[in-house]
Amino acid sequence: MAKIEETLAKIGLSQNEIKVYLTLNDHGSMKAGRIAKIAKMDRSSAYNAIQMLLEKGLVSYVLIGKVKWFQAAGPKRILEYVKEQEDDIQSILPELQERHKRNKIEGQVRLFKGIKGVKSVFLDIIRTGKDNFVFGSEGQFSERMPEFAYQFDRMKKEKGIRTKLILRKDRKEIDSKTSDHKYLPNISESPAVTNIYGDKIAIIIWTDEPEGIIIENAAAAKAYKSYFDSLWKNAKDIKK
């Protein structure tokens, strides 16, 4: 039950809406007063929740005499509701993206926390569509997020993105089809991995709760790339 309520909350239903929907889904058609009693809610809150669910198309009613009997729409209607939300968002994306570009501040810094936050950083690399230049990797990405790491490699191939990695000696990366590797001796192990792509620098810190930082600044990215090129020139090829 907790999983169902958590998922319904994620798609935007309030706690009262969830209570009413599950009451009708579990017990079948009934009057508003009965819904409030079973859901253990006051009548006013139950009526408001019913109205919101009616507007979402998740609840319907029939009139028997002058009395409304409410019933939950079939569970598959939830998928339709989510798809409708997705369609609505798709319709406004072009304008939102244009406004986002207009007001973007040069040199902005964004901080991301947790596994989902780090995933956003890697998706930004894909969206940018530029080759990625990396140093400091210890293979944390493929170890901590193996399924997404596989998807990331596939997306790189589709976008034609290549990666150059400077590694600590004796370190190896799983991906070799879209990546080139070299190593430098006498480098200490570090939880911080630096990515340089396009006009951006992303630093991922692989602690217990990982963090990602994206710095969007063309001059800074150019300087970092210059340092990377110098290191790459002096790095050694990894024997296969």
C-alpha cells in the first residue's frame, strides 16, 4: 500500500485525493458521505478531493434519483492521465526553452545531489552533444550506476560523442568503443572526477551521497581544456 500511495503522490495527487481514489478503487461505487467515513476524512475535505479527481478524470459518477454515486476510473486511466500531463508539457517546452536561453546567465553554477542528481549531469553531457574530456575517474560511475552507465554509452554512440580519459596507472575503464584512455604515473586516488564538454565543466564527487557541479562558462572550459590537452600530450598509452 505504501508503494501505491508514494507513486500516486509522485504523479501529483494530494494525500486526500489518494485516500478518496483508493477508497473508491477498493470498495466500489458509493455516496460522498460514505467515502468520507471509510477514508476517515471530514466531509468538506472529501468533497474537495472528489471534485479534483473528477476534473482529472480519475473519478466519475452516476445519478440515482437525485443522489450522486461516485466510482473510481479503471487503474489504466492513471496511465492516460500521466500521458496527458506529458503531452501538455511537450506543448509548452519550445517556449520554455526559448525563455530559458534568453535569460541564461554566463558563468552559472548548478549543484546536484544524490544518484538522481548525478544522472542529470550525465544527461546534460548527452544533451550538449560535445566530446567529453575526463580526468580523475576511478570507475565509480560504472560501479555505482551500472545500468545507467550502459545506457549512457549507448546514448554516446547515438550522438557520436567520444570521451578521452586520463587515468591513474593500473586503472582501466570498461567502455573502449567510444573512449580513448591514457594514464599518468604518480597520481593519487581521488573521489572527484572532472568532465570538460562544450562550454561546461562538470565535477562529480563520489562520496556516500554523490554530488555533481556544472559550471557553465566558456572561458573557464577553454582553460580547463588547455590543461587537459597538455596532460594528454604527456600521458602514456595504455597497453591493450
